[in-house]
Amino acid sequence: MKCPYYQNFYTVNTFMKFILVVYMCLAGSCESVYEAKLYDTQQNCESAGLEVKQYAMQKWPESSGEIWCLTQDEFKKYQDHYDITDET
């Protein structure tokens, strides 16, 4: 039975954590790094990402790159896709 009352609510996963991933290219060489710290909300992660972006743009204006806030599941898929381990 569908109840229109519940259509206005969204499922919130309070156990979800976010990982800040930085992908940066400088002088033709690209690398990705991530923080070991887990963020409790996507907003907190994105705020930290904005600070990293501003710092990188000041320090290396010729660089390019992207910053992502991934869930732990997304990060696992990212690692598996690029065959990234903690040792590399």
C-alpha cells in the first residue's frame, strides 16, 4: 500500500562516511591522493575539498584536477577500478 505521506521523506543513512579524493595534474604528471580521515557528512567533506582547491590554485596555478567526496562503497569501487592499495 502506498501512502502519500511518506513520499515526502527521504532515507537518510546516518552511518555513511565520506572520503576526500584529490586528483591533480602538474607538468603532465597526474596523481590521486586521499585523506585517511572520514567525514561524517558530504557537506563537511565538500568544505574541506574547497579549502584544498583554493590552496592548490594559489600554490600551483598551472595545475589542473578534480576533487571528489566519495562514500566508502564508491571509494572501494574507485580503488578496485584503478587497482589502488594502501601500499601504493
